[in-house]
Amino acid sequence: MKPYRHIFFDLDHTIWDFDKNAEETLHELYGSYNLKEIGVQSPVALIETYTRHNHRLWAQYHLGEITKDELREARFKSTFTELGLSPDSIPADFEDAYVKLCPTKTNLFPHAHETLAYLQDKYTLHLISNGFKDASRLKINGCGLERYFQHIIISEDVGVNKPDPGIFHHAMALAGAIIQESVMIGDSIEADIRGAIGVGMDAIYFNPMRSEKPADVPVQIHHLKELTLIL
């Protein structure tokens, strides 16, 4: 690997285990909202359906095809509709309850803290997230992640999402970094990897699910701890 000086991390699905935290949250809400009584047969069905719709909508959000409000309005409406609920039986405040609870969960990917601590001794670390700013701050602070990062860049504050070149150039300027000495690490092929490559930055694809790697993605890892071997 090149002699980098700055490492930029994604947050959700890269350090903070979004799917595991969402699963815990939905298990709790399934019970507190008595969803079985209104026709949702199991928390497993809720989690699987929500995960599929949420991933689809976040992909659209990364690309600027939908807004934050549209994402939040659609994900549980689509989930409950697919599960057979009529519009008038969908709990009106379910999204709000989810948004309040989920960011308080603290599941990280294995070896996150030790990997970040190791890298912090060798590089200057930064975070670039497309996550919503209030939720992202709760996640970062609740998991004790803020101490690792010199700068935390949230797309809502910048006004553009990854993969827009603007957020990468903003991050470079804020960090006092240059492209040739920087690398982006994230799970999203479009937002993190192709976004970084599009501005000339190296990128490492975090692929814990071992999805097929596209040919234009040069480097991948399956576990965060692998970064201590290659960086």
C-alpha cells in the first residue's frame, strides 16, 4: 500500500453495525407495538422486509434520487404494506420510535476499537458519513468513537452526499490532506469506493458479507482487523 497520511472512514455498515443494531431495535419495537396483533407474523419477517427496503432506499438517497424525508416516510410504509397491513393500521409513530431507539445501540463490527486505535497511532483518521447528523452523533458518541477522528464530516452539514465529488473535496480541505496521501474505507461501492476513486483517491472496500467484488474495485477486506496488516 502507498504511504498514506490520512484515512477516511465511513460509519454505517463499516464501523457501526447498522443491520445488527436495526435488528435489535426492531425486535424491541415488535413487542412494544404488539405488531403480531395487527398482522405482522414475526419479528424475523419484519426485519427481513425492512432491511431490503431500507437498503434500496439508502442507495437512492446516496445518489440524490430521494430526500431524507422521503426515505424516512417510505421505508416502514413500504415494509408494512408488503407485510399485508392496510395504511390505516400502520402505527403512525413507528418511524419516530425507531429513529430515537436505533442510534442508541452500540454494536460495532468486530475489532473496531482496536483497529482504530492501531491506525490512529500511524495516521490521521477522519469520518465521512451520509448518515443523518443527529443520529450519527448519537452513534459516534454512544460508542466512544469520537476520540479516534480528527474531523467528522456529515453529508447533511456539507449539503451533498457521497459519491458527489464535493464532499470529498470538502473533506480534503478540512483535513488539510491531499488526494495522493489519502484513502477511503467503506462498504458502499457507489458512495464510498467509486466516489473516492472518482476524485483520484485510493479506496478499500469493506465487504464483510463477501459479496462479489466488481472489477473496478481494486482492494477489499472482509474484517476490519485486516487493515492492521495492510496499512
